[in-house]
Amino acid sequence: MTDAPLLTAVDDGVMTITLHRPQKLNAIDNPLAEALLGAVEAAGRDDAVRAVRVRGEGRAFCAGRDVGAPPTERDLTLVQAVATALVRLDKPVLFAVHGWTLGAGLEWMLDADIVIAASNARFRLPEASLGVFVTGGLSATLAACAGVARAKALVLLGEAFGADQAQAWGLVWRVVAPEALDDASMQMARQLAALAPDVARQFKRVFHEVGLAHFDAAIARENAAHAALGTPRDQSGGRP
């Protein structure tokens, strides 16, 4: 068993990226964030990759930021760089989530183009209760998916919600049984990979330019909010 925080494999034009810290519920530390950033950038350079699928190993997709990791000045920079790379990648990105998907893990999920969730998926944004601000462009993506009023309630109250609710609010495209998640997400990723690259590129680019026109501004304002609150790192993880 490898100790690498991330695993990658390419099959049928799909790069599968697996978050691989199962003993920590795939909580995000800097090595994981750096590895994910590198994998997304590599996918962009590789013509053999036509779609990206991101999944998590073990009992959860991602428990957010690893609050036990020593803080560094690069924490926020890396989290935001991953979010920007996911949004700017000119190939379709699909997230397959299960179990707990918290904080920065949920924020990255909303940077994907399509999300498929296991019925046992549980979501929560605990940032406000921890005294920190959101990351990942969530201030743009969550409102774009769920509406401004619901976005504010989800962040300020920090209440947990399930996969069916996430689908009803537009955060998730499809909900499947946990045992079907891997096959269903791979089938969907292959469908995305089968699109003509120029077609996929233009659809993603135009939809983001129109629907997420304020994404860059959201990243900048989130960074400013972290500075104002005196929180140089993203501590949005917490534990379920």
C-alpha cells in the first residue's frame, strides 16, 4: 500500500484522481493539495486525457482541511490554486463523492463540472462556526448552484445535509447507491471523454465565462477575507 496522498490512472481517455489519505478521511494537507494541483495541470497537458474523474479512497470523499497539519503560509494559496485549476481546465471534470464531504472538499467539489454522489454522502460547510472564511471560489459557485439566500444559510448555519438534498439544491447531478458509485461515475466520465475535445472545451469555457463570470473576483475577495480575519490557513475541515 502506497503512502502517496494521491493516486492517478488513465483509462479510455479518463484520468482518475484518487484522494488517498483514507486514515484521515482524505483530509487536505499541503502534500495532497500540491499533488492534486500537479495532477490537474498534467491532465491539461496530456492529449490522451479528455476528461478527469476525482474520487476518494476509504470511508469518505474528503473531510476538509486537516486541522492537525502544521499551518503554513502556503495553505490558502494551494487551496485556491487547486480550485482555479479545476475551473480553468479546458477538459470536463467529474467528482464522485461518498461519505463525508466537508469544508474545502465540498468547495473543490463545486469547482467540478458534474458531480455524482453516493446516497450515503453527507455535506457540511463549518467555516463560520470555526471563525474562518470559505475558499475555492465558493462565494461564487455555491450561489450559482443554489441561489444567494440558500448559499448564505448553508454557510452561516453550517448544517449538515444529505445527497438527496444536495441534488434538489443543484449541487449534485445524480445520486446512486454507494456500491454503484465507481462504475456509474466511470461510465459518465467515459461519456464526457467521448466528446470532441473542441466541443467540450468551448462548452466549458463559455458556460464558465457567463455563469461564473465573478469566479476570479470571488477568489480574490476570499483571500482578502482570510487576511481580514487573521486566518492565513484554511481550517474549514472539522470532523464529522
